Amino acid sequence: MKQKSVLFDKNDTKAIKGIAILMMLFHHIAGFPERLPVGFEGFASKWEKLIEGGYLQTFAFNSKFCVSIFFFLGGYGMYKRWEKGSFNLLDSITGLMKRFWKIFVIFTPIAFIFFRRAGEGINYLCSRYVIESWRVFITNVLGNFILLNNSINLEWWFLPYYICALMLGALYCNKMQKKNSFLTELFIVFGLDILIRSVFPGLPSVNGLSGLYGSVYYSYFMKITENAPTFFAGIVFAKYNGICRIKGELYKIPCKAAVSAFGMLAIMWSRCYIKGEALDIVYAILFTSFCSVFLDVIKPLKEVFKYLGKHSTNIWFIHSFYCYYFLEATKLVYCTRNVWLDLLILLSMSLVSSVLVDLFYSNISKLFDMFRNRTKNSGNNPPAGGKKEPEKAAAV
């Protein structure tokens, strides 16, 4: 019997983005004990080693690996659009900025109007919306709006770097379009990763290059290129259908769902206790493959994560307001000492907010279209009291 062709399409990437955004929420809710609300005693568990052994915090902190997954999937999706001729760099950047601004114009006023808190007993994160002066306030708001600052929400740091990755990815696709060797391009990507992680950071220590320590351009260069190799890896694997090939091999293994689940856990364990973030490119490739096979088998779960993936961008922009910055919201998020219940509360609040934001802008768009159509139709109507003259019959 001929084996069914293995796919990795938009639905797969959307579902894996759903898993990645859940990892991001877990990372922020349990990975930073110093950010917990004042008065919160910390998480508790019947399995004492989960807390006392540091497993919870370690796994939560290393769930930052979700960033590499987003970059890998971003590169993968970008190349697929490039291949079809439907990728436009400017449209991609403006589309992402519009999604950001839609959240910005709603949550920034809410933050400064309703959540200006200061004083004893209030976490320092919940005190960031106190207006010191109107000059500082206006400067900060404008700086955040154009991505030169992230003082309103520290977790917005990701956006300018992702936009830079899009630009570098477009450059990569343009320069490497004539290449037709998977191994050659993979070698280039891993070579760039070695340079960015191991060579470039040490340049300022070389005699004659110490001035780089104080260079703004160098520091920005290091930040914007940090995740570029993972983005490039996504491009390469899209170009040569690498994920489909790995999935094809996994499909030949008995109990592929169990093997894939074990593979995902092994990758997280290695990330936590063996190699850290040094192998994030490899982890992103394998984790994506294992996730996709696992979700192919458990289809109802895939539908759930597809829905989360659909809202992943909004959830990314919104969730940290609730777990860090809005005082009353943080008390609700951390209302139990069970990390899984609190994670579910944060996810629910963020997801409902995303749905409401989309509904709000959808209704605004409909009202705008109605107004535009009425204006257009009124302009086509004949003047009051007058009759439109019948058209003369065409001469035969």
C-alpha cells in the first residue's frame, strides 16, 4: 500500500504557534520568581520536587525556547510565500505593525488611565505607568509606538528584532535563490550561527576593536542578528521540504505519537540541563517535526492549538499586561498557588481579549464600509425634485 504523502502546511504552522504561545505564557508566569506579585507566596505542588527541586522554574525559564520556534516558523512561512511570488516585504512589515498598533491604541490608554500605581506593597512592574512629567510621557508613548522603546511593555522587545529578521530573510532568499544544495545552505546557516554566538561577541576584546563596547550600532547589530540564523534555518527547510522529510521518517516508526511526545520532552530536557540555548536551531527543527507528527495523530488537540495559533500574535502583545503590569489583573492571574490553574487563567484572559479586539476592529471596519457605501450611493442619486432623463435609443 502506497504511503500517504506527508504535509507541513499553514495548519501545521498555526498549530505549532499555538504550542509556542502557550510556552511563552508558561515562561512568563513561572520563570521569574522576582516578578511575582507582592504577597504571592509562590507556587505549590503535591509533588514537592517540582518546586523544591527547581524543575518548575527551570522548565519555565527555558520555555523561552518558544522564541526560536517562532523565528523558525517565520522563516519557513516567509519562504513559502516567496516561492509562490506572494511575499512582499513592505506588506509583511506593515501588516505586523498594524496588528501591533491595534493592541497599542487600546491597551496604552487603559494602562495610563486605570493602572497608575505606586507605593509600598506594589510590585515594581506595576508601577511603570506613573506619569512623571508630560514630556517624559509623550516621549515614551511615541518611542513605543515606533518601536524605539519598550517601556510600556517590556515583552514587546521581540517585534523590532522579528522585523529585522524579515528584512534579513528577504536578503537571504534573494542572494541564495540560485543555490540548489541543502547541505551547502545548512552549512552556511550553522556557520552564521557560530559567528553570531561565538565570534562576534568576542570582537571588542581584540586589541584595536575595544571601541565596539561603546558602539550603539554594534550592540544593535548583535541583538538583531541573534535569532537570524534560526530564521534562515526556517527558510532552508522550507526550500528543501526538510520538515516533511523528517516527518516521513517519523511516520515509519511504530507508536509515532508516543515517540514524538518523548522527543519533545527530550529536547526540553536537553535545553534545560545539557546544552542550553547553544543548539536552539537544531532544537527548533526537531521540536517542530515532533510536534507536527504528534498533532497529526491527535487531531482534536491540533484543532485547539490551531485556534490558539490564530490568536498567537495578539496573545503575545497582550498577555504580559495581565501577568506583570496591571495590578488587579495580576492578583486574578495568581489567585491560586497551582501553576497550571493560573496558567489557564492567564491564557483565558489573553485569548478572550484577543477575540474581543478582533471583534471590535471587525465591527469598526463594517461601520466604515457602510458609511463609505452610503456616501457613494448618495453621490449617485439624482438631485431632489429632479428626474433622470431617459437615455435616447441608440440609432440603428
